Amino acid sequence: MDENRVTGAARETVGRVQDAVGGMTGNRDYRARGMYNQAQGSAENALGQLCDNVREQPLTSLAIAAGIGYILGRLRIL
């Protein structure tokens, strides 16, 4: 399990608690900070899952990255 998944889950939990406390007290700043931490925790957790998948299936990940690169090259987006 990747370190990002653990810290992401912890940050997401802290964000949920902050959001709930902010909602109960009516503090919009605290609630917004909680929503931000939830979003950041979710993104960090997704990054950890991606790292785990690349570690477990490197050839599949390489093939997907090559396919995306080929499609973007054909579309001349980048």
C-alpha cells in the first residue's frame, strides 16, 4: 500500500470532521477548509492508487501511457 493512500485517507477524514464541525458551529471558513481537505485527501488517495497500479502492472500502465501519447500526438493537441 502506497504512503499517499494512507495520508490521503487521513486527510479526507480530518476534512470530513472539519466540515461537520464548521456546519454545526456555522463557521464558513472552517467548513470551507474541511471541504478543501476532503478534496485534497481524495486526490492524494487517487494518486496512491495509481502508484499501486503502476507497481503491480507496469506493462499495462506503459501500454496505456503509450496509447494516450499516440492519440494525443495524432490529434496534435500538445
